[in-house]
Amino acid sequence: MFINSEIYSFEEGIAKNGDVEIFYRDYGPIDGDPILLVQGLGGQLVNWPPHLIEFLLDNGFRPIVFDNRDTGLSSRINSDSFSDDKRDETIVRSYIKYYLRLPIKPEYTIDDMAIDALMVLNSLGIDKSHLLGISMGGMIAQILASNNPDRIRTFTLIASTASTPSPLNGPSRKVRKLLLERTKNPNDSIETRINRTRKIFKEIGYEGIDLNTEEFYKDIEESIKRSKKGGSDDTGFGRQINAILGSKNRLDKVKSIDVPTLIIHGKEDPLIKVKNAYKMNNLINNSKLKVISDMRHLIELPVFTQFKDDLLSHLKS
């Protein structure tokens, strides 16, 4: 959900990975214990829930968030390279190749996005940081933690996987259909995109939360309009899916992680099945797993209250 920035103080800047610009926000304080938060598929830095940011600030941490490439105010990658027809065909072909176990050539990989995240820390002059990633952000964070063990204090992995998604461990058919709708129609009206987001959140979010509210509509509208080109270009969502499908599994990478790791997953997650969490817990020696019975894929307040004490204990360890 969109964060009301008026109640926060922060500094913003741009980190560079070659020609790619990554827009970040540093909530401070400068003497706080830094924690880098890595967003999931299509998520922007403003989409981190306020209760998480407030919790970290209240407990002496320095939250640092950023827009992954192809989202928010960060660089778009080849956004004008394909016509709408060609782009649709590319996404469909990627899924066909993926299920036939044929190689996919994405515009970039999860490994490239991990370097983006590292550049944010470098830009801020931070030698060592806590690391938290959710969903695709967890995939990015796995690479970052594995490749840079001397830069990470603790690792928190939420609703993620070390395996490449498949029908056995990935999205349900209904969720997959909704995600594909977004890739096929990136230039839909804001009204259509808000309604589609509402449908997705209903499937992957906490059951019982009312999404038919003016607040939800306004939050999603502001999030869409914050993107480059006034929100009219949503093609990056498809390229991020290509990056997930075209990247190798991270089983060996995850196995090499030795920093204290907390894995949090929803028992009823329809996007990334909970078996992924058990698998990662077995692979990472220094890890603890907390499965939340009524959590799906997001960290709404009723979910967060069930693991915030675990998170604080983990970060203080």
C-alpha cells in the first residue's frame, strides 16, 4: 500500500549500476542500524507497509528502500523496444519456453537486480547492513546475501523461493491468469489497472480485508501515477517476470548463506507455496522458519503483528 510520506522524514537519491539508475529513499537516522528492504514483483518503494517502516524506526533501525529497475522512478529497460503485439508474444513465448524447459533470454536477470541493490548500499557508503526481501525481492536478496556475505548482518526472507517457479511450487492457476493479464495489457487505463490490482490483492492478501474503499483506490492510483511517464508505461512488470523465469534456480546460492536468517511464509500463500519455505530452511544452516497459518503473500497489519517480535529478536541477534 502507498505510504503517506508526510509523516516521515527521509532523503532520496539515485544509485547507478552502469547506465541503470536506481531511485532510493533513506529514512535515517544516519546513526541507526541500516536495513535494506527489497521489493517484490512490480512493487515500488512506497508500497512498503507503514507499520513495518514505523516498527523499524521505533526500534533504532535505518530503513532504506528503493525502486527495482523497471518500477517507480528507476530506469526502464528497453521500454520502447517492442510493439504491444510483439511484447505480448514475448511474454507468452517465455512461459511456453519455461514450461518446456527451453532457455529464456530475459532483458536482465535476478543477478543484475542484486547488483542494483548492492549499488544502493555503496552509494550511501554503508559497509554492512541487515537485509530483508519479499517475494521477488527475496530472490534478489538471496543473490546479494550469497555473493556478499561480508556486507550482510542478518537476512530476513518473506514469502519467497530459491527455486524457479513451477506449477508445483508457484502461483495458482487463478493468480497466474491475473498476472498474465497485467503483462498483456500494460497500457490499460488507471481505472482498469486499479480494479485488476484489487482482484490480485483479493487473491494474495489477507482474507477479510475490505479493498472496496476510497483509501485503497487512492493509494493504488497514487502508486501508479508515481511511475515514470505518469504511470502510462507498465511494461516493466513483464520484463521482471522474464527475469524470474530466465534466471537459474538459487539452491546452491542459498545453501552458501551463513548469516543469521529468518524465513517467514504464509501457510496459504497462493503465489509461492509454503513448501518453498521448508526447503530453504533445510538449505540454510543458520536459519529459523516461522509459518503463519492465516498469512497469504502480503504483510498486512494482522499478519505483521504475528511475527514482529520474531523479527526484532532476529535483528537484535
